[in-house]
Amino acid sequence: MSQAALGRVVTTIAAIERSADMSTLRHAVRAFAVPLGYDRFVLYAAPPPGDGIVERLLWLEGDWFGGGDEADPETYLARCPVNRHVLETDHPFFWTKTRRAGHETYRIVRQPHGPGIHGLQVPVFGHVGLVGAASFGGMSIDSSTDARLALTLVATAAFRTALSLSNSNTSPSSPSLSARELEVIRWVASGRRQSDIATLLGLSERTIENHLRRVRKRLGAASTAQAVHILVRAGELEA
């Protein structure tokens, strides 16, 4: 990536992270992506593992189905099976969609080309695994390595900022956890084992497990991983 291109990425990410609302964030992303041929945008948060693919749409914009109209959330979710592929990979990937005889065909490809709508899907991962994804689409897109890397960085920043804005706007109630319980679950979210956490905090492993048991109960979580995911969505933990 050239120095000039890298500088543009850094400037865009800085603008995204300074965004006080979704309108400002969308403007920053559009300004970067449209010159690369991308004029369709999706950001969504993923639910805990096993609970589906999309928990909530943070941003949906553009003519995703080639009919000249903006896509609505229900139609997009029903007609875009490419989103399921984020459960099968930990890398950004290109896709292409063609329509023949009224039937839409999606394919995961190395390099999009030819007629149809093409795009780049970017999974976003956090402490709990997949936390969301971004998708950029267009009729004639830049699918170079530089564009893929740049859009991956921009997508990740956009997702995290959009999620933070969404959490702030919905004002979720803070889970009623003690300071110690939050400390323990934060160490778990960082990838530490219970034995390591016990050593770091000067507690027994049994005490750590008791803290985690209370956290799961208070949050109504079936597992510690789900408890972490709930706290991420509530803004108590970083994604």
C-alpha cells in the first residue's frame, strides 16, 4: 500500500472514531469507499454462537438487489445468504451475485468480475469470537489487495464505532455486577484461564468459578462466553 493510500486510510479511521453520530460515520465511510466503486453498505452485530447470524443491523444502505430501490432490513436478511459465510471463515472475502431468469446466485470468489453486484464481506472478531461484520458492494469495484486491506481496516473501525453509538443511543441498563465480578469477567474476556486469573488476583480457582457462576446467573447466560457477549453488547466490555 502506498504512503498516500495509507495516509487516506488513517485519516478516514480517525474521522470514523471521532464520529458523534451515525450520519457523520456514514459520510466518512462513503467518502472513502465510493471512489473504489462501493456504494452499498451494511454493518451488523452478530449474536452469541448458535443464536443465528444477525442480531441487529447497524447500517443498511444502497440498491443491494439491482432494482433501483433502497433495500429494507427484512428483505436484505432474507435474500443475502452470503452473510452465512462469515460463520465459516475468519478472513475478509469477495463475493459476487448474478441474476438469471429471476433467480439470484451468490458465489464466494477470489476476484469479482463480469456483470452483477460484487462486494467485500469483512468479519469482525472480539474476545468472544465473531461480534459482527461489514459488507461493501457495487457494480464495478476495486478488488485489489490494497483495496481489500484498506476496506478491512475501515470496516473494523466503522463497526466498533457504530456499535458504541448504538449502545449509547439505546442506553442499555448496566448489569448489576460487583466490581470484583466485572474484574474477573474482564480477565476471562481477555483470554486468561481461570487458574491464571486466580494467581493474578490472589484468589483460589474455586472463588473465581463462584464469581463466574454468579455472573452467569445475574445475566441469565447459559455459559461464560455468552455472559461476555452480553457485556460486550451492553458496553461493559470492549468487543
